Amino acid sequence: MTTPADVHDVRDPERPGRLLAIERDELVPLLRSRTDGDFALPVAACPGWTVRDVLAHCSSALMRAVEKRFEDGVFSPESNDRDIAERADWTNARVLDELERGMTEAGPVIGRADGALDLLALGEWVHAGDVRVALGEPGAYAGRGLPEALALLGTLTRDRGHVPLHADLDDVDEPLKLGGASGERPPGRFIGDAPTLVRLYAGRAVEDGNGYELAGVEAEELNLFRRLDG
């Protein structure tokens, strides 16, 4: 059973870095063990992108944070496509090298950004789940990073005044209180497992047969990434 930190505490600036470091240590060795053909597999969560494209997007986004390159339109679909195209002649190993560096160096930068880049760290972790799904690997949107991801999700939804939700999770000891607490609307309720909750907040399809209950809020309202591409 998992017990995440109290999601309504003051933001922990070291949490994004911890989440990235955990995922780096699990994902990068897995990717280095795969064949080049695996990098060409399509990623269902990001239509038109392959595993390699997702990884190139992730590595470039992290390095933009490290190097503080945030020009107009950054992280738009057009910007993302340009970043991927710039790495088109790189070997898969070079993409992984950049990804590993980004997941190592971006954490402190994100931590010092006073929450402005926290969604980037969560998005990287979600994309790691997307890649696991494409590769047929277990543990998508779960694993050792889940407690940190849930706590970061709580901070993000609270600080952004997101729709309130009480989540009773099968695989987490304590209920999670997510979203804002303005009192303007009663909280919705989710009953199910944590990876399914993450899928909903990330706008990812829920696996067939993975039953859950959602009341008082529409699934589309939970999506934190609905204005982003990929």
C-alpha cells in the first residue's frame, strides 16, 4: 500500500526532482535494453508520434528548462515538432543520453521555479507511462514514482484551482483531496485505482475492464493537459 504525502501541504520544491530521478533510474536502463525497432513503435496517447518521438520531446523539454530557453510558443505543438525534427539524425542512444541528463539536471531548476514548471515534471512522468504502454511493459502510470506523482498532482490541482475531487484509491491508504477548495462547487468523487486516476488527469484512455466510479464531475474536466499536445 502507498501513502503519499499530504497533498494540501505547502509545495515541496524538491518533489519534481525526486520524481524525475526515480523515473530516470527505472526508465533509462529499460530503454537502453530495447532494440532500435522498439523505438519506432507508435504511442497511442500521442497520435502520430513514435516511442522515439516521445523521448525526443521529453529530453528537449527538460533541456529547455535546464538551459532556460522559453521563447514565445514554447511547448506548443509546432514547437514540440521542431524539437523532435532537430533530433531526427541523432542515434537512439544519443536521445537517451540527453533524456538521462535532462532528468538529472532539470529537477533543481524546476524546484526553484516556484511551481511554474511543476507540470513539466509530472508530464515527463506521464510520458514515461505512455512509453511503457507502447512497449508492452508493466507499471504504466504506477511504480516507485507514484506517491511523488500523486502528491505533485495534488499541489498542481490545488494551486490551479482545478475542479475539486475526493479520490478513494484501492492502492493508497488515505483518501486524496484534489483540486481547489473555493466552496463554489461540491467535490466530485472517484473510486478506483491510482493509475486510472492518473490516466484521467492526463487525458489518457482508461484500459478496458479497469472499472472505476466517477461522480459529480466529468472525466474531461479532470484533464490537466487538455490544452497541450502529446
